[in-house]
Amino acid sequence: DTGVSQDPRHKITKRGQNVTFRCDPISEHNRLYWYRQTLGQGPEFLTYFQNEAQLEKSRLLSDRFSAERPKGSFSTLEIQRTEQGDSAMYLCASSFSLAEPAKNIQYFGAGTRLSVL
Amino acid sequence: KNQVEQSPQSLIILEGKNCTLQCNYTVSPFSNLRWYKQDTGRGPVSLTIMTFSENTKSNGRYTATLDADTKQSSLHITASQLSDSASYICVVRRGGYNKLIFGAGTRLAVHP
């Protein structure tokens, strides 16, 4: 499978616990994005990387959230001291930045569904 | 404010019928507009992508239109199939920015 893969697919945790999600992008893609999606809404941008550099962070990304892409390949998204409001689907996407903007398609993973009890 | 609004919020049609989904946006400057299909529990999959100069683009039974003057787009689905049941999300890329602005989606249910 050469698509974007995310792990785990589902995560149930208790309020106050830390959780970490992993995303493996399509291998030749240099850009990686994290989104959050709640029920009935479209995805909301959280952050993105070009190679290992984190170039933009949304104001939605509070100080409890941190993302890394240490070697410019896979990425992790960690949420510390989870709150019930963090319950959502966390989507990862990747793209190839050298393509012209109209062809810069983001390919999404299946997401990690987080439930905070 | 840069926003993407979609209508209707949900739609039920019978298998074999056609339907049209609407998207209005206030994103400026405009770079391109995409339609994504998202099956339940899955990530969105790109259907079409259109730039300012493109008025229409087809992908099989899906045809997207774009009116950049009125900032409206539509997605027309022909001869619907049960597998078309999904959320269809309109997404606009703002010129000069890398992040996408997503609409809330239209949830389509195709019934036999």
C-alpha cells in the first residue's frame, strides 16, 4: 500500500492522559499536513511540514499539541493532558510541493479517531 | 473572512437519479477549488481540481463547474450509484498560502 497511513485507527483515552498518533506519508511527498475533523464538519488545518521543518501552525494548535517530523518522513502528533473537547478525527495528508499549485493534490490518510472519556 | 459554504447540508436521492451540490466561497485571493469525496470513517479523496481559468471539469460521472466571478461552484453527479453515498467537501486554496479551507460538506445518501 503506497498511500498515506495513520496509526492507530482508533484511540480511546481518559481525560488527562497523553496520546500520540503517527502518520506515514506517501514516500516521495515532501509536505505533510495535520487536520482535525469533528462530526458533520470539514477538516480544520492544524499544522504542516515541508521536509522536517514545521512551517505553519494554526491557532487551533494549543500548547498541549505538538507535532514533529524528525527526518522529513513520518510525523507524530502528540496531545498532552487530553480534554473531552479533543475528541475528533485527526487526519494526515501529504503532497509534493514542487508540483504547480493546481496539481498539488493532498492525499489523505484514513485518520485516527480519538475519543476522550 | 475566508469561508466556504456548502448546500444542501444533506441530500437523499434514489439510485440512478442525478443531483447537484452547491458551494459558495469568500476566499481571497483565489488559487484553486477542489471537490473531495469522503466515505464514512475514511479520509477525503480528491475528485476534481479547478483553477481560475477553468469553468468545468469532469471525472467520470462527476462534473464540477466553477464561476470565479460569482465565487460559486457546483458538483453534478450523473446516474447516481449506491457507492456515491458519502460526504462531498468543497475545498478552496487561497492564493499564496499552502493550507486549504474546507466546507462542512454535503452528506449524500443514495437509496435503492
